[in-house]
Amino acid sequence: MPSPVRDTANQERLRKLVVQRQSPEDSSEYRISLGDLLSVTIHGYRPGGGDFLTDVRVDEAGKVSLPMITSVQAAGLTIAECRQALADALQRAEVMRQPMITVSLKEYLGRQVVLLGSVSRPGRYTLSRGQEELIDVLSMAGGLQPTAGNYLILRPKQNNSNGSDVSNLQVAYALASGQAGETPRIGSDDGIVLPLGTGTAAADSSLATLPVRGGDVIMIPEAGQAYVEGKVDKPGVYQLRHGMTLSQLLANAGGTTFPASRGKIELVRSSPFGDSSKWLIDIDRIRDQKLNDVLLEPNDRVVVPASAIKMVPWGFYQVVMSIVRISVGGALTVF
């Protein structure tokens, strides 16, 4: 069945991202931000040649302070630039003539990821370790809502100018929330579609360990709605829940009625490119575990047709029941 995950272009974007993120993120070009925690080592500072080691956090003014020098501007600098600024400050203060300093990032409060959509706590989350994975970020947000869809959309850092431009992503996937009748086209600027597992807090196990980067935007569309027509007890529109399947939807609709052709249930689905496809599904084979249940997507339409053979006894049964109802009604009227 069509799925944005299996779209060729989407698969290629995902493959490139996985390869790219196999290596740790290069922090050499990272610009220090407010709240970042730096580990500073001044080599040979102590008597006898011992090193001075300390952790220092960038304050609200963007500066760091050491006991032997006044505040030094750090926010906005790379690690190399910060190291040089500290060395210059030590020289100006005549603390050391040729200071040797090592600076490294211990907490990256400037690295944030944006989570939108059907999670418990949407918002911005800090990647303080710089090594967080997709499952970590979903956990930070409290996991998925029961109404979450079966996919998440990741717009990687390189597609975001500042990590906060999410309006286009929201518009592009508003259709996936069940507010309209088509599944959106997956374009190169919209992001990468990843499958979600059926648990409430985990992505698909093969992708849960995908590293995330500061500036990534992640959106979890809602599962949306599905439509049930034909020979069921309660036809209508139903709100989908995360991981809901065809058999579960039919159960919510009260099950099939006697004349239903259970071996020829139609599933009509819009593809990622706007057209539609139709499949015939034998619900009894799913019940008997001879066929995998079908995971539903927003705006799926399920049609349960009538069996021509069953319609004859069903029609006779309906006539008899009508007569019985009239007779009972008449008896009640007399009394």
C-alpha cells in the first residue's frame, strides 16, 4: 500500500541523512550560546607546572569569568575564538606570557530542537549533551499523544535557516491531521517522513537511534479520521488513534452486519501524490492471522459491500422483522 515512507525521493533523503549523521556533530563551527557550559583548562598555571581546570557557564550577558581575569565575551564565538579570547585576556592581565588553553563544550544549551504536533508537550527542547537521538527528544516531550499518526516528519537542520522557521512545515502537513481530504505531496523542502512504532513513546526501532541536531524541526501529525460505509452496524466518520488498524476500526463501527461480503472489503487511500488506490481485503483472513492487519492512514475510506447471496435471506429477515414490529406495535396500541 502506498506510504510516504516508501516514496523513492523520501528514502533517498533518509539514506543521505543517516550516512551524514553516523559521525559525531562537528562542534568546531558551533557558536557558543547563553547558558552553555564550557570546560576550561589552563596548562601550566599552577605552581610546579600544574594545570588549572574549571567548568564555567556563559552568563546572561554572554560572558564567562575566571578567578584570575575579568569577564570575557564568549557568546557568538566558536570554540577556537573563545580559546584565543581567554588567552588574550590572560596576557593583558599579565597572568601568563604565553598561555596554553584548552576549551571544550560540556553542555550545549544553544542547541535546540523544535517539536510540533501530537506530542504531550510540544515546544523547544535543548540538546544539552550534543549526542541526543530521536527517541530521547520524543521522551523529553512526554511521548506521543494517543491521536498521533503513524509517521513523523523531520526537517533537518540544514533545511532551517535558524531552527525556528516552521510555518511552511505546519501548512504542508496540515492535511495529514484529517482536516482535509488529501495526503500532502512530500517535497524536498517539507522534510523526511519516518515511521512511528505502535508504542506511545517510541519511534520505529530501526530509526529511534537516529541522531538529532540543533535546528531540527520535528512534527507529529495527528492520525486524522477514517470513513466507514456499507454493511456495518454504525457507518460514519471515526477518529483514528495511533496505530489503529482496519479490524479495530470495523470493531468501533459495531462490526459487519449479516449481508456483508467480508472477503471483499474495500480500502480506498489517497497516495502522497494526490491520486487514489483501492484494495480488496479479506477481514476473516486477518481475524485468522493469515493476513497482516492494515495500519490506517488519515482519510482512509473503508467500504463494506453486500454479498448478493446473503441479500436474499437478509431481505426475507428484514420483512419478517417489519411484520413483527407492526404486530407488536398494534398489540400495544390496543392495550
